[in-house]
Amino acid sequence: MKLKIITATALAILFAAPASAGPLNNIWHHQQVRIGNGIASGRLTPVEAIGLEAREAFIRGEARFLRATGGGLSPAEKGFLRSQLAAASGAIRYHKHN
């Protein structure tokens, strides 16, 4: 089970958007790397990693929906997504240190 999670996270890191794709993609990529590092170091359990990955996937889904319904992201929508990602970042930090 743990090997599957580590493999899935490693693949997510490898295939995450490149760093030059925009600020939101930079944040997503950085958080994927942080989750992968937490698993590799043993600071995140597999269950915690799955929860954090699910949260990241939900935020990505919200971004896809907002892009599809509005012809792109407005500044307010970008701010909303940044606040969601900031909360997810805090969750990563919490789970890695507790």
C-alpha cells in the first residue's frame, strides 16, 4: 500500500505542470513536491498523503470549473484559488510537523 502511494505521488510530481506555466501551477507543483518529500522522509503517513492529495485534486477541479464557466479566471477567482491553496499549504505543514 505504501509503495503504491509513493509511486503515485512520484508520478504526480513528475507529470505536474512545469514551473513556467503560471503562478497557480507553480504553487500546485511546489505543494506536490512538498507532499512527496513528506512521504519520502516519513513525516507524512500514507493516509495523510491521500487526504492532502484529495484536497489538491478538489482545488484543481474547482479551477477547471471556473475556467470552463467564465472563459478564464478573473482576478477574484484567482484570489479564491490562492486562498484555497494557502489553506492546503497550511494543512501540509500541519501534517508534516504533527
